[in-house]
Amino acid sequence: MIETDSDSGIAPSPMQTRFNIQLMTWSDALPLARAVREQVFIVEQGVPRELEWDDWDERSDHAIALDAGSKAIGTARLLPGGRIGRMAVLAHWRRRGVGAALLNALLRLAREKGMPEVLLHAQTHAAGFYRRFGFSPRGDEFIEAGISHQEMSLTLTRAPEQ
């Protein structure tokens, strides 16, 4: 679990940023991930509802960021083949380490599962975020769900034994 310092229910102040990351199956993650993904992808970004939900959710591992009151504030998933997707953080929690914590949790999990590489489709405005974690662009930019994306990959090394 990742812990920082926060309140729930209202936008956090700079001093209120407590949250934790939990890995879940889809049956546990469903209501939490749905709240975040509907707000970020469907409401904010205009992704059609029918494109947001797919059969991969049930087969994926999900990382959920929860505030101090156990309200979902972020989500991401790791598909069985090593693709990270559906990464979303509520607007007032962005730039507070939530996205980094979600990504780190899934990268750790991918290493534990012995995945040699992870891939993702980064929205082009977020490509710099993924570059900071060592991801490299692959191919040309493309449009997915009406939004410009860049495929990115990261070769994984085994985490050191502790």
C-alpha cells in the first residue's frame, strides 16, 4: 500500500494527499473503477460509453487508488499479455503522485508475473509521464476513441530480491 496524507469527499489541499493503492480482481474493482473511468473517459474526454467497457476487464488485474475515506480516485489495469491500460485519475487528484503509484504497482505486478515487457497506448499529452518511467515510443501516433495516442513499451528487468 502507498500512503500519503488526505481527506475524502472534497478536493485535497496541497497538504492533504493521503491515498493507498490496492490490487483487485474485476469483481472487487468494478464499482470503484467504473466511477473513475466514467468521470475521466466518458464525461471529461467524451469517449463513447460503448468503447469504454470491454471483455478485458474481467481478465485483467486492476490497481485502484483510494483516498483516506476509501473513495476511488484512480484506476489502471494490467492485461494478461502485458498491456497496461485504462489508467485514469480524477482531476483534483492529478499531479499528486497517484498516477505514478498506480503505474508502479502494475509494473511491480508485471515483473512478479515474469512479463518481459509491458506495452501501453498513451494519450499523446501524457507520453512524457511514461517516458519518465523508461517507456519508449513505438511507431507513429494514431487515433483511438477520437483521441491521439502513442504506443509505448518498456522492457522489464526482474526486481531485486529483498
